[in-house]
Amino acid sequence: MSRQRFFITGTDTDVGKTICTAALLHKAKLASKSTLGLKPLAAGCDVTDEGLRNADALALMAQSTEVLPYEQVNPVALQEAIAPHIAAERLNKPLSAARLVGYLRGVLMINRAEFICIEGAGGWRVPLNAKETRAEVPKDLKLPVIMVVGMKLGCINHALLTIESINRDGLKVVGWIANKVNDDMEAYEENLDSLKKLIRVPCLGEVPHLANPSVEAVAQYLTLPEE
């Protein structure tokens, strides 16, 4: 059985990583693949009777054919919607790459889903602590990366710097998604064309600005990465 595992990162926060990740899972599910979405670290959680719950993690679970307890999908849940390392420090529960990698290895060892997406938090260099960034997690797991580009002013610089950082860490970007987060972006087509010329990996889709985007709607604009 062919198994695909990807780490999903973004050029910034609020660029549409979660809905694009969920849409990729949905697309794979339509292709009759077993799917699993994981969000190992999430800051910005609601207090529920079952404990802290993050909307992004729940969105990934909704598109996963593999049913896992919430705590395995999102093992580190922080209530405050701020930089994760700051939220953790305020609780005196410092983050570490080894801890996150350990959680993920445990799930990946026992789960045989054909299409697995692990969504990051924020951009590529989000700190975990004073010495480590979140990039250490996909590095340790040697995961191929899919990058979501928030199409807005400055996106070309952000995209190229992100790819440069990923490559420097020894990982490969296998595809990218252009997500039009700003409906009134000037020179959208020119920016998109520039990105296609400068990023030498496949564009997996161009998602237009959608007033009320659904996973199903976004999935229509995406293609799955090659096996």
C-alpha cells in the first residue's frame, strides 16, 4: 500500500493552511484513499466539557477517514490565541521539538493511512523555545513539505524566503498552493505568474477568494501531489 505523508506550512499565519490541508484530505478521500490529518501543536482553543478543543484540529478530523482520539490529533492544545511558545511559557509548560516528534512518531507507527497531512502552526520559523523552531519537527521526521502561499502584498518575498529556509533544513518542497486571501490584491495575476516562474515545484492549485469557503469548494481547485 502506497503511503504519502506531508507537512503543511504557510508563508505566514492566516494564509489558509487549515482549509487547504482539509481540502487536500477531502480530495484524497474522494480518490478512495484512507486519510489522516494531524495538528500536533495548536494555540487558540475553546474550553469544552471534553477539554480544550481547537477548530483547526477539528476541521482536519472531519476529513480524516481514520478515527483517533482528539488528544492524538492535537496533543499540545493551548488556550490563548498567541505565539505558541509564549502561551506555553505562561503556563510554565515549555515546548520542545522532541516532545512533538515523539507524539507524532507514536501515531505514525501504528496508523497506516494512505494520505497523511501534518499541519504546522504559523510560518516555518515559529519558535518552540529559545533554541528551537517548529521546523525541527518535520526535519526530524524527514517529511516532504507543501507550502500554502497567502496571496497578498509581499507574498513573493515570503514564499521565496520560506522555500529557502525549508531547503536549508534539508527538506523538499513538493508542491505549493496559491490562496487568494485578499480579494482586492493589486496585480494578482502578475504576482501569481512571478511565483510560478520562481518556484520550481508544481503548483497544486489556485484558490480564488471565497466569501464563505468550504472544504468542498476549496478542494475543487486543488490537485493531489504525485506519489
